[in-house]
Amino acid sequence: MKFYLATSFIFPRSLRMRIFFLCFVATHVPLLTYTVWGLATGRIAAAAFWLLLTATAVGTVLALLGIGALLAPIEKLADALDTQDEEEGGEGAVDLSRAQDLIQRLYNGVHRARRSTDKTIRDLDVAANEDMLTGILNRRGFMKKVNALPASQRHGCFAILDIDHFKRVNDEMGHDEGDRVLRALAGRLSEQTRRADIVARWGGEEFVVFFNGVIETEACWALERIAWRMQGDPIGRIDDRPITFSGGVCRWVEGDLTGSLTHADEALYEAKRNGRDQVCTAVALTPAR
């Protein structure tokens, strides 16, 4: 790279001509040496000189043609990368102000391609782990984030929540209203839980919360505060009554993650069988509120 930049003043816009110039100078060293020696000693042979000059000229032309042929595929690649740059707005170029030739085009093109690939990977990762409707994590994102917790934080409570009578919301008020209710509950859960907690949409009208570092009683208190808020400031109404949720809570200490979630789900269904609008714990399967 240092040599490339140091020689960039030679035909700065044409790598082909720069390579040719360096090759021309290097291949003419024998002829130049012979000419200087012949003139200095008076022993130069005209026939030999013209023969050597002609051979050097022919070699120069062949070198120029060969360099052009070898660089042609690279120029095609640079053209393709330039086209990609135009389509993407030319962002991310690296400043190689001392060189404006093929190498700069390739360098900047590869850099832009890498940035574009990185952005695509980030976008795909977000799409794979985020629920598009509510903007919170989806099931996959939730599991990924819980599994990534450090050992010191791998304990707490899982709560699985289900919106009561959600089918009636869709049937009686339409799916647009149902989507709004889902987004509203996702917002409430995100706003009224701690930064250390993890909130996700589990699927359908179900949500999951990991209350980091708490016991069942504390997790139930947190859910009670959310339920109380939904009574005074409803996210929607059915038969003029605030929309509520049922929940199941199970404690988790590093170990069987799937088993704890299954127990929380079982506690949720117990809460629904008991009349909804309540939270059950997996310990005794009794209402917490």
C-alpha cells in the first residue's frame, strides 16, 4: 500500500498506464546502460543498438497489451461495484485522495459492499428476533436474549400472559382493533417493567416476561400493578368493561428453561379456568390476585 500511494502521482487516474510506465522504465535499463556505455567508450554498434531498441519497443507494446488484457476483468468488477454504489447513494466510501484509479474504485467498492452486507445482516437479525406488529422481541428473540444472560442473572421468574376474550375483540371490533390492543399491551409491559426484565410477544395474544432476579411474589406484584393500571386506563373495552389479561408465573433458577416456561404456561391455563383476570403461580397453582 505504501508503494502504491507513493507512486500515485504517476498517471493518477490510470493504473494501467502506471504499471506500464514502471515496467517500461525497468525493461529499458539494459538499453539505457548499453547506450551510456557505448557513448562513453565509443564502442557502440549501430546495428546492435537499433536491434535492441526495436526489440525493446516490440516488448513494450506487448507488455501494454498484456497489462490491458489482465486488468480488463478487474475493471469489469470495478464497474459493477460503481453501479452498486450509485444504487445505494455512494455512502461509505474510503478517502484515497492521492489515488483516483482502478485500485481506489475497487477499494471503495469492496468497502461499500462490506457495509451493505453488514447492514443486511443486522436488518435480518432484527427481523428474525423482533415482532413486526408490536416492535418488541418475538419468541426467538426472547429465548436468544435469556440464553445470553450471564450466570449472575440466570434466575428470576417467567410470566406468560394471555389477553382475556381476545377473539371477541377481533370478531366484534375487527382485526385492526385487535392489532391496536396487542400493540397497547406490548407498550404497557415495556413501560411498566424494569430495564433488567425481558418482554416479548410469545405468539398470538400471548406475551412473556422474564422478571430478572425476583421471586414469585414480586413478579405477581409487578403484574398486579399493570393490571390495576389497565382498569383505570384501559387499553380497550369489551361490553364496556376494560380488557384484562390472565397470567401464569413460574420461578426459574439456571437449569431447565423449557420446563419453567411450560410450568408458567400451565399456571396460565389454570388462571383462565379459574375465571380469567388473575395470575396463578406454578408452585401451588392458586390465584395470586
